Amino acid sequence: MIYQCYKCNSYNFHKSCPQCGGIDSNIPLKPEYYPEFEYKSKGIIGDILFKKKEQKKIDGKLDAVLSKYNSFKSPYFINYCFLSSKNALRNTASSVEFNDFDLFKQVLLNLGFDEISEYPGLLEKLVISTDFNFSFNNFIDKTLHHIKDSLEETLVSWIEEKGDLFRYELPLLIHYIYDNTLFKESVLYSRNVDPYGDVTNIDYATRSHQDVYDICENIYLKVRVKRFQHTLENFNPDQYITIYAVDGMDGYEFEDFLVELFKKKGCEVKSTPKGKDQGADLFIESFGQRIVVQAKNYQGNIGNKAVQEVIAAKQFYSCSDGMVITNRYFTPSAKELALSAKIKLVDRDELQRYLDDYNTRIIENNLETQGRRMC
């Protein structure tokens, strides 16, 4: 089963996040994999005496939860995910007033979903799984055109479009391959009983996740070599954007350039009115996630203030993630604050990697245009 860690947003195939540790931060795509519905061993004698009865009781609770969740998923869970930031549900209100999550819980209790009170944290997990399902389905919709006759052809097509983003999204693609038993000539499927509620799990037998990751890294290297060759053969200084050109931009020019940069990466991007941004310079939408971005084109390093602004903007605009991009570097305190608040920082070095990708895509677009003219 595939999981997403709500602390670091990574995808993985482990009950606990390999990066953050702890089973509580890792939420599975399907609720039947929640640890609440896993039988806890009582020792050899206890298992002999009580396991069958306990498992039957657990299965009954699981069936009740799944039945009600599926009944209330539309419209309640789906619309709640659209109306609220998934991060907001993990922030408990200190005031007497109920927040949206409290109200949502009360709505479900009124509808008869009593199990959400019986299992602490169950509702939070169901909300995150709902959001996770939306992101996964969105990913599949945008990836299906890459599915070819073989695993290698599929990975090549997909990585050519995704670039280094494949490292983050690869588990999503692997899970789709698992779930649809694709590429049987390359993958030997074996079905094993999963300890979570006797749910069937599909594992790679001939190729581990690391094997597929290594294949992807090799493909990505070839893609980069090919693109760099195109760069050498078709370099045009007038179109090439260097980090020094970025240094020469003013704040508004930098924001406008970032809009074009992220559009070239295949994202949907919206800028905010100049001077009326509430700490947000632009919004990036990708796979159902809405990211608020603060752009800082400065002469010196960036401190806490920029991170604080994007934290506030993230809450104000109900975004799922926040990002600060600069042509300089971040102070240690800014890095510490961003780490604790789960804000992504893009410094000069990472911006340079973004520029390399942007320039390569410009060249490739020119080559495609020239090719069409020759046809």
C-alpha cells in the first residue's frame, strides 16, 4: 500500500515515514490500512484464545467505518477538502469558538458516524486519505498518456516530461502499476495476505522499488545528456536566462519571470495584484495542491520575515503548501523556521537548477518549432 507523510509530504510504501519516522505521520491511500484496524498480538497463548474473536470484532468495526465513510465521502468529505486546507485540521483552536474541523466532525456525528469519536484521530486520517485520493487520481489523469507497451518505454516518456520531479512522484506511478498489474513481462506479481484486515497486497518479486528507482535515475541521466547536447548545439544568448540576469531584475520582473518558469514546468500559475498580495506573490497549482509562493529578489540573505509572511499567506489563502524563492540564500534562523512550519525554501543554488531546466525547455521548444516548419 502507498502512504503519504503529512509532515514532509513524501510518498512511500512503509507504515512509518522513512524520513520523519513514527507511524502517526504516515497515512495510507485506503482507510482499511489504518493501524486502528490491525490486530495487536497478545502473545502466543493470548492469540490462541482471543485472536479469532478479536479479529472478527475488528473486522466488524472496519466494515462499519468503511460503509459510513463511503456513504459520506460525497459530498461531505470531498467538499470539506475543497473548502479547508488539509493542514488546518491539525491546528487545534485555542479559543472557545469551533473551527471548521470541529463543525465538520459535528455534522458527521449528527449523521450517525459515531465511530469517529470512538477512535481518536480517525476523522483526521479519513480527511487526509480523501485528499490523498484526490491527488492520486489527479496524478493518474495527467499520467495515463505516458503508459506505453513496456515499463521502460513508460518511464522514458514520463521522465522526459517530469524531469527531476520523478523522484517525488515515482511511488504514485509504481502504485498505479501495482494496482493494474501492468507490464507482466517485466514484473512478476505475487499476492500476499496483508496483516491489515486481510487486505490483498501486491509486491514486486523480480524488481524492488530500488531497482525501478535505479532504472529511472539512469533514464534521467540520459535525458539530461540529450538535453545538454541540444543546449550546446542550439545555444542562443538572447534567450538564455542566467542567474546574473535574474539578479538584475526588479521585484516585479522577478515575479513575472517565475510565472513563466513554473508554466514551463507544466504547472498552473496565477500571480497576485502588485502591492496587494497579503504575503503571496503567486500561486502554483499541481496535482490538486495549491502552493503559495513568496518571491524575494534581494541583495542580501533572506531572514525570518519572508518565511513568516508565507506562513501567514498559506493560512489566509487556505493553501496546502508554502514556498519562498530567492536569488540569494537563507539565514540559519529562516531555515529553522521553515523546517518547523514545513515551508519549502528555494535558494540561489536550487534556483540555478530551475533555470537550467527552463533554458533547456526553451531550446527544446525552439527545436520542435523548427521541426514543424520543416514538415
